[in-house]
Amino acid sequence: MDMSLEVILMPVSDVDRAKEFYRDKVGFHVDLDGEVMPGVRIVQLTPPGSGCSIALVDGLQVPTGTPQPGTYHGMQLCVTDAKAAYEELTARGLDVTEPQSFGPQDGATFMYFKDPDGNGWAIQEYRRRETEPLHKLLTELASRRQQ
């Protein structure tokens, strides 16, 4: 059985403020903004090039428990050039740390930021994605499994 991670509910205290932050400062695309059932608004945003989105939700109680704003940490975005990403993000007004390299190997450079509620994100430089985009690798893997 295949499974894909496509949406993560992001706990925020103010959906409009969070939408503006993720759209304008981080550069996510707004896929959906509307009332999906009476009293429940969902704003779904996707990072450019990603197959996974975040959903900002107002008015929905989750049966497994509704997380509190600022309690999510460790979400990770990948970029092919940390320096260029840093320059673009700071130009957008994002308060992000400068790239930190923890070793010479690909994948060892990181930056960090928090959203207005304190949810913490990492941005990892993974240069290999320039020539080997994840969606292409997953497509190749799926076709091999079917053979």
C-alpha cells in the first residue's frame, strides 16, 4: 500500500495573519481559502515545488486532539541553494537565521525560522535536488515496483 503525506494541519491563533506570513514572507502558494462546511474555514498553502501542503484551520475540532498554536517544531523545507534562498527570504521580510553548515556533505546546511505563533521550521540545502527532483525519483521508484 502506498501512502503520501500531502497536508499538515498547522496550529495557528490567527488564520489571516498566518496566511499572510506564509504567502508573503515564506512564498507559499494559496491553494484554497474558504468555508468548507458551516463555521469551518480552511486555508491551504503549498511551498513552491512541494507535494505537501499546510492547512490553517479555523473552527474545526480534530477527533485525535487539536494541537495548540506554536507547538509544532521540526517541519523541514529543502532548497537547492541556501544562500540564494536566504537572500530571497530576507528580502521578503522573513526573520530567518543565516545558513549554518554542519559539514561539507550535501544536506548539511540549515537555516531556521518561526511563524508568528512560534511553530518552528528548518530549511535544508540539498543541492542534489537540482538534478534529481524528488517527484522524478518517486515516479521512477513507482514504475520499478510495477515491473
